[in-house]
Amino acid sequence: MASQTTPLTVNSNSTASGSGDTNLQTQIRFMSPVNSTVWWLPTVANGQSTQVLPQDVGNDTVTFVKGLTVNLNSLGGTAYNVTLTGKIRDKMSGESNFNGLVIYQQT
């Protein structure tokens, strides 16, 4: 499956890749600088639909804040999406609050 990239803040983004299997396994890379260092690498699937960041991670510019959550949402059949909820702090753009931002979608 093709990966899908989502800009999150000025200095961070995520790239999510679905496996294409019936388990809907999807791995997400949270990166800063953009498309560079991976700070969190959660995987969600039917059996583990939610992953929560256990502690703050990041660099001098971007902090992925403890409690950042990714959730797999089945939409029926093989259709699903992965959403992001929580906070990311970026020294350039301030604190960003996400509430169900779709960072991956499979139809």
C-alpha cells in the first residue's frame, strides 16, 4: 500500500503505511525535522486499534507530547482510517492540538 504523509506542524509530519492485510495493520512514523528523524513509531491494527505515546519525545524544536494518540477506525469492509488526537509543540508554530485528524485513509 502507498504511504500517506501528513504535515503536522512547521517542523514535523507523519507518514503512515498500511499493510493491505485483513488485520488492517498500519505503521505511523512521527518525524522532526520533516521526513527525517523518527521520534515515535506506533503500529495499529484490528487487535490493537489504539496506541498512546507514553512520554514526551522530540528534539529542541518539536515535542510530541505524552498522551498523543493514534486510533484505527474501521469504516466497514476493508475501508478504515487512522486518526490523531493530542498535542505537538513546535518552537516555530507553537502548540498544536489535534482532535481526530485523519492521518491515513484506506477506502
